[in-house]
Amino acid sequence: MIRFQLKNSHVTAALLAASCLFASTALQAQEVVRLGNLKFAHYGAVSYIKEIAPKCGIKVEEHVFAKGLDIMQAVLAGELDVGAASSEAAISGRASGAPIYIVAGFARGGARLVARSDANIKSVKDLKGKKVGVTRGGIHEVLLMAELAQAGLTWGDGAGKDVQILYLAFADLNQALLGKNLDAIMQSEPQSSQAINKGFGVEVLKPYDTPIGEPVRTLVMTEKFYKERRPLAEKFMRCFVESTKTFIDSPAVAEKYVRETIFKNQITKDDFEDAMSNSPYSYNISPEHIQTTTDVMVKYGVGKMAKPPVAKDWVKTDLLEQAKKTLNIK
């Protein structure tokens, strides 16, 4: 009997060792996707992908950057497989030789022209003679130029123009407005909502009356990842769609993750809700939208592209449509 128990114990140990070896091998075999992202409320569903990635059979390494053009530089350096950025950054990146495809959209809107609460600015025309802040190399710069042009105003970062433009990082725009170093800012979310809720800013307009309409934030993949690692690209896209669906269907999950995990409770419930009312999560993107955005950039000299990319050549939505079909999303 003792001999039988010993034999059984050896079998159990052997099975346990084999199980551990299998688990270890499976863990090592788990494929890694390198994701570039930005720290904004409407980028939250992209960030959430890494939380549910193991369920998708992948591992996602998220790298957070200051602005979209920095993500494009990382793509050029071969450091990323996928990136989340404004359409302007993606277009400028492609024009500069970044080997990328736009494969999805993940949020709409996300911009607001905010004036200092004591500046008495009610419309874009009231910006004449004022200092306006914006971040260079983002869709907000494109929208600001388009709005100023529609109002018949000239602009530049020196003297002699109707509007003086000052270029600052997103994180610094609110502080400059609060310190009265600027009269108005074209800002992202949730920062624009914070400026309004804290009382030092007022909304002038949401800049969606230009030919661009509501700007769509873009999810880009490197051509190499899209073409040569197709099964992994498909897994990642299904994970993106599932993450986005979770945030759309469960606002409480989205709020908790964005407020607590991404912003470490530095934004309030009102900030989050106001931000998301101006930048809802979405999936879709179209070549037409990207072409219009490209044309507006060319018109106003944003990005200074020697050879603007043609949208139909690099907007590829087949992975997105396949993932939506798999998850029964129309």
C-alpha cells in the first residue's frame, strides 16, 4: 500500500510539473503588442485594451506619449505596432514616411474653444487682437486654423496678425489661461471641461462647423504588423472592439477606469461626464473623413506636407469590419 501511494505521488508530481511547464510555455508564447497612447479621457477605451488583453489571448504593452506626433516618431523608430492619435498626427506621420495604416476610429469630437471667463469673448470673431493657445501637431491646431479662416481672421505666432498664436503642450494650456497669459485656448478633453467647471474658462464653441465636422481620433497599425502578423492583428482588433463596446455599454466601468486608473482621481465625476459628452467613444473611420481632413491641412499649411497622402491608399477598415462582425456589432 505504501509502495502504491509513493507511486501515485510520483505520478502526481510528474503531472504537476508537466502542468507548470505547459503554463510557462503558454505564457512565453503569449504574443505581445506594443501600443502607443495619449492621456485623454476619450483615449480610455484604447488604454483599457491592456486590461482585457489576456482574455483576448495577447499581451499589450502600453506606452504613453505627450502628443500624437511623438507616437509617429516611435513608429518610425520601430518601437510600436499600434498607436492612438489624432487624425492630423496620423496624416502628418504618413506624409513623413511613417509606414502606417489607419484601421479604426475610437472617439469623435474631443475639442473645445475655451475663453478666459473675464475676457468677454463670445465668438471666434472676438478673438481679434487676442492671444490664443493651442498644441502644435494635433487636430486642435487644424480646427483652430479652420475656425479663424471662416471668421475672416489672420493668425500667426508673431506680430502683425489678427490673432497671435502661442504653442503650448496640452498640459500647460489650462495653466496659461488661469494665469491670464492667454485669452483663449483650443483644448482637448477632459482639460477643457475642467477649465469650465473650475470657473476660469467659458465655452466659446465646439469647433465642428468646419468641413472636417467632428474630428475622429484614429487607431493606426504599422504596415508590417498589418501584413506580416495578421493573426495577431486580428486578435488585437477584436480586443479593441470589445474594449470599446464595454465602455459604450457600461459608462460606469468607463468612468471608474478613466478617473481612477488613468487620472488617479484628479478629475471629478462632472469633468468626466462633461468630457465624454463632447468626445463619445466609437469604432468607425472613413477614407472620406481622412481625405477632407488632409485637404483642410493642406489649405491652411498645417503639417507642411510635401506630398499629402491619399486617404484611400492607407485607410484600411477590413480588420475592423471583421472584428465587428465576429462580435455582432453593426
